Amino acid sequence: MSGHRRIGFYPGSFDPVTYGHLDIITRAARLVDVLVVAVGQHHAKPGLLTVEERLRVLEEALRPIREHAECEIRLAKYSVLTVEAAKRAGASVIIRGLRDGSDFDYEVRMAQTNATLDPDIETIFLAASPSARMISSTLIRQIAEMGGDIGQFVPMEAAEAVRRALKAKKSFSGAHADTE
């Protein structure tokens, strides 16, 4: 391929990665030459899974998508503003998934802010597929914390990572409780 390669930037916490995320990744991969799937690190919100664990799970979950994608899919992590991370990745577009109207209101405000910060980077919204509309990482963490089965919402690698993280969290808090 000659000339300019269009790079897309798909940011998220991916804590854990869901089938909704994978749906957006699969569809976004049709729109760009390179898709950077970027795990955001937020110092105030450490999350359930470590950033390294999220990247490991994403690597596994993306394997079948990469086999069929016509674009290169890269993984990255970042702890700066999303628009700055997109710029550093050489992206001309930020890709965001929308589940419903409340996502739309929030995401439009973010897109307008990002456009003010860097007018050369456009935001593209992809509507969630009907089967993925109700899936959110927050909801999945809550289901898992209450002992529910999250296997229908996340890839096997993600379900296992969440289970391990919750078990470690429980044994840590149990050990901590014994010392008080």
C-alpha cells in the first residue's frame, strides 16, 4: 500500500474487555489501515485488572480478529489525555462506541473538547450492535463481584482474569481484616 496510512485510535479502560469492545474493534478495523487499541491508565481509578493484565487479555481476545482484519491492529497503553495519545500514535481519528443516548451526550462533549484541543483529529462514533448494547465493563464487574456468570458478556480470557483478580482481592481483604 502506498501513500498515507489512515490510523485510528480506539481508547478505553477495557477493564475487562467485552464483546461490545470487540464488536467495535472488528468494525473499526474496516475503516482504517492501522487501528491502535489503547488502554487508558487513570491514576485515580486503578481498576480491577492491572493495565498489563488488560493488555494480555486484549492480546488473546484480538487473535481471531487479527486473522480476518484487513488492517494492522496494535495495542498500546497511555496515561495522558486521549487526544494527546492519539496524536502521539499518529492517528487522524479517534473511534468511540455508543450504546445509547446517555453515551451520545457524554461522547459528543468529549469529541468537541478533543476537537478544540487538536482540530486535526476527528472523532468517529460507531453504534453498538444490538447484541452488545447493554454490555458495560462496570456492569460486568458488578455482576462478577456478586458471584454472577459473566461468560456471555466477555471472552473466556477476560472472564478468567476477572475471576483471578476478584479472588486475589478477596484474599487480600481477608488477610488485611485478620490484622486489624
